[in-house]
Amino acid sequence: MLCYEVNLSVDAEIAGAYRAWLDEHIRAILKLDGFEGATLFERAKAEDAYHDPGDDGRLLLTVQYRLRDRASFEAYLKDHAPAFREDGLKRFGGRFSAKRRVLMELAEY
């Protein structure tokens, strides 16, 4: 399994609209081949090891997508990611930021 994690920092003024859009965005991604599920988290600032002082007063979210394999992720990046990312930028411009990382499962206990 592969975990594709997207860490978001959202302006408080657009938090409601962004969350509504994000729910639709996640559901659309989950329709793609290879995506097996997702979990949405709100990050607690006090416990966030990656906390940036510039994030104060912003909504901090993390989406973790579970994918079947690396090939599914590569197909997403090639065929779908540019359009999905462009949609968010068109709607919300510079009022949010996203940092992404990929985690490869080694073992489950």
C-alpha cells in the first residue's frame, strides 16, 4: 500500500468554503482506479511538529489517501493531478498552501 499525504494550510476566512470544496475533491479522487480510501484530519497546532508560525490563525488539514500501489499513484500524477490542482488554485488562489509526501507501507502491526 502507498499513502499519499497532502498537508494543507487554509486562510480562516475561506475555511468553510474550502472544506465544502475539499469534501467534493476527495470524493472525486476516490473514484479513480487504485484509490482505496482516504482520511481527513484537522491538525492540532500545539502538537504539530511541522508547525510554521505563519500558520497561526489558519485551518490546518491533512488528507491521507490510500492507494493500491505505486503504479496507481504514478497514473494519478500523470493523468489527473494537474487538473485537480488547477481547480483548487482557480477557486482559492493563494489563500491556501499544500505540501505533499508519499509514504510506502513496510509493515502493519
